[in-house]
Amino acid sequence: MSATATPATRQRLTAEGLTLAYDGRTVAEDLSVTIPDHSFTVIVGPNACGKSTLLRALSRMLKPAAGAVLLDGQAIGTLPARKVARTLGLLPQSSIAPDGITVADLVARGRYPHQGLLRQWSATDERIVAESMAATGIDALADRYVDELSGGQRQRVWIAMAIAQQTPLLLLDEPTTYLDLQHQIEVLDLCAQLHEEQGRTLVAVLHDLNHAARYATHLIAMRGGRILAEGAPGEVVTAGLVEEVFGVRCQVIPDPETGTPLVIPAARAARTRRATDRADGPAPR
């Protein structure tokens, strides 16, 4: 979608003809994507397929070698950093907190883009920080030092900071990393709540395809730096696509809880039998 599209049809976050590279190694070429407004978009794919690289480009953390990321119709690299930070929040894959910072102080940093010469810290900022910590279940940790926490606790602190930023677009790179199953579900429920009740546009990279199918309203499947399919999970997640993207034979059945696609990988015996059949070749006539 071009920068000259009318405001009525333009989506807020798009990418056109991206070439993405690290250290001279090209990860993706001619990659274009449109993030539907007010969607919970999830990007899935095997390791090193380019999904986190795409998210970094969408958030302006990675400058494309070619092409452009457009935010509200303008090249994101040309916009002032504070303007971008008020519009788009990011939870990166690996975050390092400053030494000696408390949980409350780190979460409060999510409010910095809203500060300025005429806009100092306020009771509203204090309330938003408290609500963000409560929403992620870390309010009891407010006075603890971040470097004393477990990996799962730290992950929730970073999510709270991203929520406190209160941007209409929120990008999350593997937000369930380091979390046990209960906290994975809680974080994804929170993401769904932000999307459904507050109308925020969320873009997340997830490894768990069943979580993606259950929570996403829009799914993007990648492999080898290319987008192989995108759309509603019920339309995109098929046994054929799972094998093409992940190289895994499976059945796809309706999730008994939600009706969304549920991927059931083939059992080891079935996979072994198929591998043996391929090795033996067709039966003699």
C-alpha cells in the first residue's frame, strides 16, 4: 500500500518492498506487509525465518537496506523519535535493565515519551504505572530490584513498561519467553484484553502455533524471509501449511474450547513409518 493511499483506506502500519539484512547477510528481500488496524496480528514461523527481524524493522529498531516502513503514511525513519514512541510501543526479545533500578522505576520509564517541558510527571502517570503493574501481576514487586527477579518476573516487568507507554500500536517480540504455562496464558489474555477492550493494534511474534491460532485475529506465516500465507487463523492454519512452514506432519482440528484451529503433530511412530516408506521407495508390482 503506497504512501499516497487515501486516509480512508490506509492502515497505520505498513511495509513496502523491504530488504532486511544483518552484518551483510540478507534475511529478507522485497518483503511487504500490512498490519490491519485494531487487529491482534501474530507472526509465526520456524527459527531464523525473519519474523523477529521484520518486527524490528516495523518498530524502527532496524533500518531496512531497501524499501520503507510507513507509520500513518510517512516513512518511520523520518519521524521524530518522541512522536514514534507516543504511537508505537515495543517489547524487544532481549531487554537489559539498568543496574540498581526498581520495578516501579522501570515501569515508569514507559511514561517518558509523554513528558516534556510543559508536561511533567502527574497523578495520571502514577495511576497508569500502578494499573500496568497490577495488570501484569507485579504490583507486589514494585520496590524490588529488577536484577533480583526471575526471568519470568522480569519479562512481566518489561511488558508492564510497554503497557504503561499507552500507545495505540504495541509490538511484542516473543512476550511469553521465560514464562510458565499459567503466566503465558495470563500474558496472552492481557494482550487480547488490550486489543478487544481498548482497541489497540497488537503485533506479536510467537513460537507456539496453537497459542497464535487461539489468540490472533490476523496470522502471518513466514519461512525463509517470505510470507507464505496471511489471514484469519481459521483460513490460514491447515495441515498443508503447517508442513510447508514448519516441516511437521499434523492434523488440524477445532479447538474444543474456542473452535479455533488446533494443531496435533503426527505421532513419532507415524513419522517414522512415513520416513521408512520414503526410504524404501514404491512397493514392487
